[in-house]
Amino acid sequence: MELLIPLHYGTNSHGGNIWNFSRKHGIDPLSVLDYSSNLNDFNPVTMDEIKLKESWYRAYPDTDLSHYVTRLSEWSQMSPEQILLGPGLTYLIYRICQLNRGKKALIIEPCFSEYERAARSSEMTVDTIQSIDLQGMSEKIAQRNFDLLFVASPSNPVGTSIPPNELIEIIDYARKKGATVFIDEAFVDFSEQYQRSFPSKILGDYENVIFGRSLTKLFGMASVRMGYLMSAKRNTELISMLMEPWALGQFAAEIISTMDYNRFKDLPSQTSQERRFLITGVENLRLKILGTPSANYFVFSFPGDTDVSRVVEELGESGIMIKELGDFMNDGKRYARISVKNRANNTIFLKALEKAMTTGRKL
């Protein structure tokens, strides 16, 4: 049987591909100023901090990952048995879909394109709801039939957060239908709007919810795939049964286990401050912000008199990548997403963007 997977804004070209970019522009990959991926740029983990042991790469990985979640469970305010580690959140999303093979998925778009790819790879039927501001979402969801709902807060690519009371309404409705809600929280550690105790309160009352988070982004270590789910013990056990042996490498498990998570407590305020700085600079160049961003990235639209391809190419000549989204809103405008980085990088970016916008203005 032929599997047809529609392409959305990031399906065929995720952000962060510094390898193709560096080959195209003839520069060192690590010299790329990557505004297309949303990693921690404030205090990322460095290799100098990691005391590498030979057993971390010489031996097979430990298959009992319960020994590696103590610090993470404290940071997440969850009990260890409610946490399931995996080699990146995307990997775990595919396992969730395998658990719901052949059922109905409902996806709130625009969103991370791998939701639909994962659902269709498990022969799920897919329905979608289009929403940018995410307001009144529970009423829209109540009109649909589904077994698994995908919702992100903050959303991707826009960065809008869903108020807790609205999420509870969505979860409650799904429970009445016997459906599961997957809440993608990949970027909550960058958001000032987030209540850290929310998942633990929800899982105390609801077993039909699975929260997902990324450690890859939090640690700023994109190539060391690390993510985790938080849910009722029954759910984490069922999903773990679908994981291959040694799915999470020992190197990643040890990093998760030994991390001082308190180092990240100021990330929300740092991100908020730099997001305001970056948005002000972008708006001064006649670029319009989409939605109400609350994480370490945001989307903007270009003025109609802009040759967007030329702007992107000009930034590329300066060693800067952005995530071009094209007309992903189907409103005739051209959009892009950029990450929020530290002040030094944001200053470099804004100067380069100003130059690129001048070059890319149509005569």
C-alpha cells in the first residue's frame, strides 16, 4: 500500500540543517549563525562540562532508564514512574502514534509537521483544525471525532501558549470521548507564561494526557537526541514496550542523570527580554509579527515589496540561516520564523537583516 504524506511548512526541510547550508556557502558548520532552529543560546551545555567516561560509549546502553530520571523528575515536579526517556521527542511522538495505530488523529495547525507524518506512518486518519491564536479551541474540538489529539503549547511555529483553563476544558472533553491528548511542551522551559506545576496537577486527575518535552533544545545539544514524556504510569509502560532495545544511548542517559537543572531557571526571563529586543528590531524594519509569541522563537511576515528569496540569500552570504515558511498561512504573504538568541547574536542578526532588507526591496 502506498503511504501518502502531505508536505506542510517544515516536513521537507526542518530548521537547523547547517550541513547543507555550510556546504552551499563554503563555511565551517560551527560558524553558521543558525536562526532557523530554536536551541538554548543563553547557557547551552558544553563538552568541557561533561566528564566523559569510556563506559558511556564502549558498553551497550543501560536498558533500565529508571536510574537516570531522579534529577529530571525533581525539575519537572513529577514522580519518576511518570517519566519515560527517549532519543528525542520526535521519536517518542512516533511511538505514541504506534500505540494508536489505525485510529483517528486530530491536529491543531499550523504545527510541527512530524505529527501528521507520525500519524500517517501508523495508518491513522488525520483531521486538522486551523488556528493561530488558539482561543476558543475547546469549542472547535468538541465538533470533531478523534482518538488522539495533538496540541502544542507554546505552539510551533508561532509560539502562542494556551491558557491552563482552556487546556483543562480540552482534556476534559477528550476524556469524555475516551480520547488521548498529547500536549507538546518542547519549548515550555523558555516561556514565562508556563506554570511548572501544571502537568503534575493534571496527571493527578486525568490519565488520558501525555506531555512531551525536549531536552535537546533545553541543553542546546541538537545532535544528542534527548526527550521525555510525562503521563500516567500505565501509559509510559505501554509506550516503552514499543521502543527498541537500547533506544537511548548511554551518553545521553548520563547527561540527563547528572544535569544541574537549576542552571536553566532564568531561561524564561532571559528569553522574554531578548524576544522583546528582537521583535522591536524586526518591527522597525516593517516586518509584522504573527500571533502572541511566548517562547524562544517567533514568526513574521515580509512587506509586499520585498524579494524574500533575495533577503534569505543575502543573510546566507553573511552566514545566517532563517526558517523560511513561504505562504504557509495561504493569505498571499511570505513568512519566516527566527529563534531568539543572546544579545550579541541578536545584534549581529538585526544589522545583517537590515542590510538584507535594503537589498531585497523591490524597485
